Amino acid sequence: MTGKIGTTAYRVEPLTPGHDREAFCCGNSALDSYFHQQAGQDQKRKLAAVFILTADGRSVDGFYTLSAQSILAPELPPEVAKKLPRFPVPVTLIGRIAVAQSLQGQGWGESLLLYALERALLTSRQVASWAVVVDAKAGAREFYIKKSFVPFQANPDRLFLPMKTIEKMLT
């Protein structure tokens, strides 16, 4: 997965020990702290898959995390819930997503989201996942709604996007 800004080519790849996590700064202390201190541990322990945006294979210009989760149909809007089973439904969680301050405002947040959705769709063909779920941080809810995410019934900051919608979006 690659993209460009000007003449600089970027790619998305799994986080490795060779990436410079300490230099990353998105301006959100909780996301920066997670990436500096916890992301590597979560990846090693198989709690989250961490993917980074990089131009040179060392520096980190953005990241997102994916993990498996399940939801219950009654948490969803009634018109969606009635079509789903009553047992837990498998989903993919985008736990965190962030872009370095130097690249903010250039569309890389949207690009990272699309990379995450593409990866979630591809993996759902091997390990079932009905939708992608996000927990929107303050100010990010509208960003996800513009991308067709739908709020959960009881928690409007928790949103989902069915894999069928993602598949249509990406083809």
C-alpha cells in the first residue's frame, strides 16, 4: 500500500523494532504515549496489529491499529440488529489512528483509514468479520460519519461500517 506527497513516496507496513517510534508526534498526548510505550507490546502480545506510514522504512509518519472484537446485535440500530444473530458478531476494531503533525491536513488521515478498511476487508475473507468498528475521539465523529460509518444505538461515538459497504466503497 503506497501513496505520494509531492515527490515523496509513502508506504504502509507492519510496525517492526526498526521503526523510530520515539520521534513520532501527532500532537495528541494519549495517542503519542500509546505509540511510544504500548504499541510494540500490544503487537508482540497479539493484542493489536500495528501498521505504520513511512517514507524511508525507519521514520513513522502515521499509524493505525487493528484487532478482533465482537459486538451484540442489540447494540446496533434496530433496523440493522433485526438482520443479525443474537450471539456475538465478529468485527474488526480500528483501535487507534494518528498522523504525524507534519503531515496533518494533507489527507493522510483519510488515506490511513482507507488502508485500514482495505486490510480489514482482505482479512475478513480469511477470518470472518461483519464490520469495522471505531470509537471516535473528540472531534472525529463527523469524519467517520462522512465516510458512511453508522453510530451505535446507545453510544453515538462508537460507529460501525459493514464489510459489504466497505467492499462497495473499495471496488
